[in-house]
Amino acid sequence: MKWQERITVDPQVCHGSACIRGTRVMVSVVMDNLADGLGREEILASYPSLESKDIEASIAYAAELTRERFVPLVPGQI
């Protein structure tokens, strides 16, 4: 899976947030839905312009970000 084939960043679309190509559905929205426990089919039903591969690309993009950046955690805090 090459996420670059499905994820775009355009300053004119959604203020430059990463989006699924050809849509205004932000990768962060897909990831938030997954984090909230929604299944692939639920996400696809909510966003009919998406395909299953778009969800896979969003996950791959998020994984790439975690290799490049991190959020500092404070010991003892959840």
C-alpha cells in the first residue's frame, strides 16, 4: 500500500490538512472514527465517497507520522 496514491495535502482544501484524494474527508476524521471503535463498514457507510483502500491508506499515513514525530508523554499521566 502506497498511501501517497490516496492521501493529498492541498493548502486550498481543508486548510492543508491531509485528506483522502478527491474528497474533503480528512485522514484525522478516519483515524478518529477508528479510535472510537467504528468498524470499516460503518466508516464507509458514513462517508460514501471513501473506499476500503482509503482507510488502509489513512492507517499507513498515520503509521508514517509516528515514525517521524512523537507526542511527549508525562510519566504517570494517562
